[in-house]
Amino acid sequence: MSDPTDKHDKLYYSIGEVAQMFDVNTSLIRFWEKEFDIIKPKKNKKGNRLFTPADIKHFRLIHHLVKQKGYTLKGAQELLKNNPESIDKNAEVIESLGRIRKYLVEMKEGLED
């Protein structure tokens, strides 16, 4: 999964861009949109979904809970409803640690060359 937090230079993202950020199919993005009421994309005149950076943040939390932590959709919905702040902080810490690990691995590989 690419880091969606590095991509907030746009006001809106297409469903394809969002799916690519999280390395999932567009059908999963549409499904999560229906299941989680915190995701509210705008639609243009053609009916194409346009996701905001806030929607991307919500997708990041959902992805973290469902794909990385193994929660069911119902469990993720309950956690997001009851305690979204702590989930957001935990997800940010895990992503930061992942970036640090990637950097350290790259450094190690550079030293071995």
C-alpha cells in the first residue's frame, strides 16, 4: 500500500486513485462507502465519485482495521463509532514505524553494496 497521507495535494481523488492508494479493487471502495457512513464522496455531473482528503483518512482507518488488524466490518464500524481518535493515532504510529523500517532497510541495503 502506498502512503495515502503523502498524496493530499489534491482536493478530490477518483475512485481509481483511491483504490490504487490502498492496493484494492474499486468495488471494495464502493462497498466500504456503502458500509461506513463516515465516507461521503461528492459526485460530479456524470455521477463519478470524488473523494476528499478526509475520505482518504477514513479509508486509511478502515483499511487499517479490516485488512491489517483483521476486524470484521461490524467490529470496525463499532470501533470507529465509539473511539475514532485512538484508532487514528494507532494507525498513524503503525504507518510511521513502517516508513522508518523501510528507510532503515534501504540504508542497510545501501551499506551492503
